[in-house]
Amino acid sequence: MISFFYRESMAIFKELYHFFLHLRLHYQFMLLSGGYLLGGLLSDQMNTFDFWIQFLNVHLLLFGGATAFNSYWDKDEGPIGGLKNPPKMERWMHPASIAMMFAGSGWSFLYGWTYFLIFGLSLILFWLYSTPHARWKGDPFLSMVAIAISTGFNSVLLGHMAAGGGVHSLLIFAAVGASLILLSLYPVSQIYQGEDDLKRGDRTFYLKHGIKGIQLFFKVSYLTGLIILSISLMVYYLIPGSILLFTGFVTYLILNRFISGLSGLKQEYRMVMSVKFIASLSFVLFLLAANIIRHQWLGESVFINLF
């Protein structure tokens, strides 16, 4: 009897652990939080508690739930973004992922109708992206729209509003730039998911345009986004905006050299994910440092007036 309960407990623990892995929280916090942090940086005021509590809402409940929801329908057996060997998704994980997203939506309502609607739009786009009833992920254009708005554009708005700022034209301009930078690397991991995507009938950007198309898209999307975002940031804060433009261009040269050399071999996957991780993490750390300085999170006396 004791051994039976032990086995059952271990089986449940294993499934919970697998669900946790599919949330890919390291991916959400360390790679996809740049837009939210940018929104905070562009706010003239900072409600620090609300900003960080909604950071958890957006990246744990919304992004994490959406990622698990997508994993349930994808049923990938090969490497995916942030998870080289994805474990099997159980049936209960489907409603659990939906419950997470709707819990986050209910929480967002406490921050007003506008915040709730922006949050809800991202939720709907995540659903459209993954569900077999719409499966925007299987369309090269619609998948880009869903990711750019839900993970990029709306993330900037949510971070800005959680900090206490209001939506205005320059913020929109900056959000477009951030979305293009985020989107520039989005199709790269599809190179190593082609077999699984073909089995599902998904027509991804990679399957339609190939590696050459991904390489060209990166150049156009990244550089356009960098210019738009840097100009927007310079209007607010000249020095950080200038630093972003310079370091962003250096990063572009490094990434472009790497992406131009991709051939699609499975052996490249680990290096591709490492490069994406370093590039995205660098952007996140830059924005985190800028927020720390601008909003004096560590105390006014330790900072030089850079802004």
C-alpha cells in the first residue's frame, strides 16, 4: 500500500514537473520581458509594487499559460524554443493552461478596463495562434501578427500602464520598434521544427520561405526595429537611446554573421538557442539597468544623473 501511494505521488509530481517545464519560465522572464521593461522605462512615474506584481501576472500566468497551451496542441517531439527535449503533455494540462491565462485576465481587471482589454487581446491572440480551430501558427503572416502584438507590442503597453503611465503616440512608436526586434529572431527556431510542423500541416515562415527568407527577414526586421526604437528612446533619454543604437548595431553585425551561416542541421540547435538567449538577455539586462537608474530602485544617492 505504501509503495502504491509512493508511485502515485511520484507520478503526479512528475506530471506537475513536466507542466512546469512547459511554462518555460526562464524563457518568459529572461528573454521575453524586454517589452514590459521598456514600457516601464518610458513611464514618467513608477508604481514599483504594481509594476512587478503585474510582471508576474504577464510573464507567469499569461505568457507561461499560453506557452503550455501551445505545447499541448503542438505535441512536439523535437527541440522547441527554450526546451530541447519537451516532455509529453497530459490531458489535464490543456484546461490548466487555460485556467492560468484566465486567472491572469481576472487579475488584470483590477488595473482598469484599458489594461484588461489589452491583456485580453493578447490572450485571444495566443488562443488563435495555437488552437486547431484557428491555428494562426500555421500561417506565415498570421503567426507573425499574433506574436508581434501579443508578446511584443502589448507587452510594452502593459508594462507602461502597470508603472502608472498613459498610452501616447511616442509609446506606440517605441512599441512597434520593440515588436520588430522581437519578431526578427522568431522564425529562426522554426528551422529545427520543420518535420513536426509538416506532420501537423502547419505552413510556417520557414517552410514557405526557407532559410534564405529567414535571413533576409532578420536583416529588415531587426534594423528597422532598432532604428525606430532607438529614435523613440532618444526623444525620452538621449544617452540610453544612443547606447542602444550603438550596441544594437554591433549586436546586429554579430547575429547577422551567425544567422547567415545557418544550414538547418540539427546540430546547430544548441548554438542557435544559445545565441538567441544571449542576444535577448542582453537587451533585457540593458532595459533592467536603465529602469534601475531612471526610477532609482536602489536609492537616489548611488546613481549618476544619466537621464
